[in-house]
Amino acid sequence: MDPFYSNIDDDAIKKEKSKARILRSSQWWKRRRSTGICHYCGEKSNPLELTMDHLIPISRGGKNNKGNVVPACKSCNNKKKYMLPTEWETHLETIDGVKPEG
């Protein structure tokens, strides 16, 4: 088994997705996305169009807490899918041939 994948059961995933719905409606999240800036590409967009992305995806053992969620544009969120931050950086390096900043 790949060491970067967890064996998460469906009930745990459902529980975390439920927590995500609650967090998305919180004032904290509304303030967090109010800048309208995507965590990944840095592009500015309408704050209401930003999605909640889990740095460590729920399906890979991530939790719904303020330290694990960031605002992301739909394009970046769709491209990142279930990647961990290190996998995402490697993916960007492969595509662009340039190491991302940060």
C-alpha cells in the first residue's frame, strides 16, 4: 500500500464532509474567502466562486479544521484533486518546469 494513502472508511468520510458543510457556513470561512484570492494560483476572483479545498484531502486522512482548509478557484481545486501539498508542488514542477514559490 502507498504510504501516502490512508484506509479511511466511508462513515469517517461522511462525518468529515458533514463538518465541511458546517465550516463553509461559518463566519470564519466567509472572512477567509473574502479576499477572493486562490491559495494555489494567487488569482483574484469573486469570493463566492472560491471553493473550500482541503490541503490534506479527507479521503487521505485530512480533517475539517481551520488549518487544513484554504480558498481555491474551481480550476485549481479540480486540478489538485486528491493530491497532498508535496504532490501538488511536484505536479506544478512537471507541468511548468519551474519550482513554485512559497
